[in-house]
Amino acid sequence: MDSSISESESYISGDFGEDLAWVPLKGKWFELDDGQYIYKVSLFDRAVQKEKSGHMEISLGGQGCWNGPERSTRVVIECGEETALVEATEPSKCEYRFVLKTPAGCPNPATIDDLHDEL
């Protein structure tokens, strides 16, 4: 029961975009394999990096980084026809940038129709 209350409070206090468009994305994991690492992100929760050759998973938010700042991740949400993690980069040491494309990132439903027309 306590976990249900806590989860409800996180929905109430969260910023889920205009008209709560990002609520369906909460709690879902999106993954990208770049050949060396597998990057995973659960919006409004956490992001991780896992070496393909190992079993260790590194949290990309708040965990200390050897000779660097605490790890941090910025997720950029862009308009896209389907929801997918399409890019994971490390522009600065221990600072990660993910790009997630999703219909929830579009300004209005007509934008999705425009994407279909272009394809």
C-alpha cells in the first residue's frame, strides 16, 4: 500500500509535459546498443551503462566517476514516429547525453501525420 501511495505522489508531483503527454513513458526502459556498451534509460528514474563484455552495470546519475565529476545524464526528447533511444554520447567526462525520439515529444498530433507523409 505504501508503494502505491508513493507512486501516486510521484505522478502528482512530476512534470510530465503538456497534457501529461509523457506519463505513458514513465517506468518503461529504452535501450541502445552502440557496439561497446548497452545504454538504458527509464525516464524520470535512472540511466545505466553496461559493458557488452562484462556483467557490471554503472549508474549514470550521481555515482562517483574516477578523477571526474559525479556521473550525470541529460535526456533530450525529440519528436519521432516511434519511441526509441537513438543516441547516447559522452560529450564531457562522466556527463552523458541521450536522445529519445517519441510521439510524446511532438508539438501536436498533426506532426506525426507530417512524418508519415515524408516517409
